[in-house]
Amino acid sequence: DTNQMPREEGIDHSLSLIREGYLYISNRCQSFNSNIFETRLLGKKAICMVGKDAAQVFYDNEKFMREDAAPNRVVLTLFGKNGVQALDGKSHQHRKEMFMSIMSPEGLNKLKDITKHQWEKTLDKWEQMDKVILYEEAKGIMYRVACQWAGVPIQEDEVNRWTRDLGAMFESAAEVGPAHWLGRNARNQVEKWVGELIEKVRDGKVTPPEDTALHRFSWHRDLDGNLLNTEIAAVEVINILRPIVAIAIFINFIALAVYHYPEEREKLKSDDGKYAQMIVQEVRRFYPFFPFVGARVKKDFTWGGYKFEKDTLTLLDLYATNHDPEVWGNPEKFNPERFADWDDSPFSFIPQGGGDYSLGHRCAGEWVTIEVMKVSLDYLANRLEYEVPDQDLSYSMVRIPSIPHSKIVLKSVKRKI
Ligand code: HEM
């Protein structure tokens, strides 16, 4: 016997989702007093859910699949066509291994060194500047980090252009109208550039180091023993470059946390690295970034007394799961201490998705993100002096992705002696 899920009446609620952003799912969960409800999105029945148990069922490969789960507007801006995000089963596992193979301890150490080097180079420039717009600058730092780590040659006269275009891909993912077209155009340009680069690697005209994404993805063979076609290889290299640039958003939230919670900055002074990790985890839990992930029901099943019908689009709310009071005491308080003895559950703390890296769709770049954030925290909290002039530091709970409105202006930046 099954029950009817709490249901939002009406023909379609896609517009409410755009209007309410990060809060669309939790607003309805509150009014239904339920962590699951049915609605209609993109003209079809859809299920929305929140919480650790929901995450566990969402990441069960027997129950959900990703084929045709992402709306076209997201594919044409954020994801790209035929990338790892839309694969299932063995072909997903094989492609995911390609990604995870570059996430080795050596690879991550190299990334840390590259990130420090780029911060140092940027500081030379910032010390000459009256004011710095952190969001724009951080995207520039991260573009260089992304290219250097991925083995992509940097052409100085194209840095601004590709930084802007890679940014436009994630800035436009939830946009409609002109901003959406900007994102689509950016993706077309970047895919062309990276596609040509992959052909040059295959022709021996560009030779990136062997442990880099550009080398590995150019020479990766699918389960039939064939190289990826150029478009797909480009989409996957961009699946490394674009999200590394997107870490700029978390760098902004780190700066915000350092400013709003000076007592946390103090605790870093006698830290052996553990407290820095706790702050980074709390930044990833506390602030809004990736709102929800989507999948489709693979075959009919029942869960929690509710029926899930094959093909139904199902959204898992990442932000609300990270703020679920059942798991997180006082969730609206910024409190790194909560990570001192955290149980490492793969389903309750899911800013970059949940479940297993190799078998599921959990973010391939979670360790990359954490390492880059720790280096950036060290600079923003320990190694620099700067003023934070009056500005609008608030951030939207509606606009996706959320970025502090002022993009964080810093003045008179200097190295601490
Ligand atoms: C997937 C978030 C950084 C590469 C994902 C997913 C989320 C996410 C929510 C989807 C999980 C799912 O579908 O269940 C983030 C956030 C980041 C970030 C908030 C912060 C900037 C990165 C970085 C990289 C990366 C730095 C690469 C170096 C990927 C890839 C996937 C993915 C390849 C697809 C995995 C798959 O489908 O199996 N990320 N990510 N991400 N991310 Fe990230």
C-alpha cells in the first residue's frame, strides 16, 4: 500500500523555482511539513526531497539514473553534451575513473603548490592596486591554477577572455534570456578552443605533462577501445577547468567568513591544519552554492510509503540537506567546531553531491576544492592585511549561483611581514 505524497497543485512551477532559488524546495517542505513532495517542473510531474535518508535513496544506482535528467538550458551552459554527468552504469564508471585518476595525492600536492604560486604572483599585483574586487580577481587566479594544473598552455593575451567565458558558464546556468545566451555562446567558444587544443595534443604539436587532465583525457580510451571524439574530450577537459574557476565563489565566502567571524581567524593562529580544514568544511556547509541535483527514476519502486514512478524527475536539495536540523544542531550558526568530530557520512554533508566518487556522481573535484580553499584561507586569514570598506556584503538566497553583492571589495592589500 502506498500513500499520496504531499502535492503542490498547479500546471507547472518552473517559474517559482527560478523565483525562489535555493529556498524553493525548503519553502514547500516547510508548508507541507514533509521532507518530500510532488510538484510539476518543466511541464512534467517531479519529486523534490531533502535530507540524509533522501540522499541515500537518491544515490542508489538501482533506483535513479542520469540519462536525460538535466534540462537543456543547463546542458548548453554548465555541463556540455555527453559528458560524465549524463552517463550511467559501466560507461559512467569508466569515464569517472578517468577523472579520479588525476585526483592522486601527488596530483593534489602539485595543485597546492600551483595555487600558492598563483596567490603570490597575484599579491605582487594587488599591492600596487588601490582596491581589489575579490570575485573578479579570484576567478583570474583560479583560471591560471586550472590551466597550469590541467596542462593547458596559458596565452597571456587570452587570459581575460577565457576567464570570463568559463565564468559565464556557471554564472548563467540558472538564467533565462540574454544572460542564458551569453553562457551558451561562452560554452561554444571554449569548446572550440579546447577541442583544437586536443587535436594538437593528438597531432603531437602540444605535449602536456603525462599526469595532467589534458594529456589523460586526450588519450583516454572508452570501453570499446576508442579515443573520445573531440567534442566529448573537450567537454570533459572543460569539466576540470570550469569548476576550478568556480572555486572563486567559495573564495569569496571564505573572505566573508573571515570578516564576519574574526574569532575564528584567531583560532587559526595556533593551528596545525585541522582547524583550517574545519573552517573550510563549515564554509562549504553554511553558504549557498550548488542548490540541488537531479536524476530520473530508473524503475518503479516504493520508498517511505510513497511510490516513485519510472522516469519521474527527482531533485535532491543539497543546500537544505546541509542545513537539516535533524543532523546539524543550530544549522544557521556558522560553527566550524561541529566538524571536530563529524562522522563522515556520505549523505548528510553534501555541498558537492553525496554517495560514492567512483560508483556514483559525487563531485570528482571535491578534494581539489578543499585543497584550494585551504590555501586561499591561509592567505585571506593569515598572510594578508587589508581593509574591508563599507559595501553590500549580503548575498541572495534566490539568485543561483549566489555571490556576495559587492563581489567583496578589499582595500590597501599588503602582505603581513
Ligand atoms: C559534479 C559541486 C568543484 C568536477 C558535481 C556535482 C556537484 C558539484 C553538486 C554533482 C553531484 C551529483 O550529480 O550528484 C561542485 C562545487 C564545486 C565543485 C560546489 C566548487 C567549486 C569541482 C572541481 C572539479 C569538479 C574543482 C574538477 C576539478 C566535477 C565533475 C563532476 C562534478 C567532473 C561530475 C561527476 C559525475 O557526474 O560523476 N560537482 N563542484 N567539481 N564535479 Fe564538482
